[in-house]
Amino acid sequence: MNENLQSIMDWLDNHIGGSLHIRKVEQGNTDEVQLQLEHKGIHDDHTHAFDGYTGESVLILRGEGRVIQPGGTELPLPENTFLIPVEKIMQTRMDSQTMTVETERARYDIYESG
């Protein structure tokens, strides 16, 4: 496990059981999710495609969650799972309450929310 990924996993370990707000910015689109983090893990099975990330290791965040739509409408998070591809992490920044992960495709801003 590379140093960036280990730092991400350690930060998430400190937030198991907590409520996280995740903002993903990819190709000009922004998605927002509210997640009660119950479990996290890495999936390295390169034979399956997750959310369009074929052949990449992904960080799986599980817990009860909601997708926040523009205008404030909330929908259940599909399968209570949020995925972040982790093979091409370019940069991470974090403190005790916030974490930013930048990959080749997107930026993820994750912070405590209550």
C-alpha cells in the first residue's frame, strides 16, 4: 500500500462511525453525498467494473448515505456504497476534520459533518 493510500486509510479509521460529507468534482460535474461511515476497504479485483472504473483498485466506503441533488433533494445512496479509485492518486491533503484526494480523474473533498 503506498504512503498516500495508507494516510487515507488512517484518516478514515479515525472517522468510522462518524458522518462525512463527500464532494466529488469530475470533468466539471459535482456530486455530493452524506455518509454515515460504517466500514471502509480496498477492492483489488481487476475482473469487475465499479462505477466505470474498470481494472482499478477502488476504496469502498460503506454506510447509510444520501446523494444530495442540486436544489437540495436527497436520494438514497445506491447500495450504501461510495467508491474512490485509488491507483492514480496524485495528491492528498488532510487535517483532523478534512481530507482532499486528487486522482487523475477527479477531486474528492471529504469532511466531518456533525
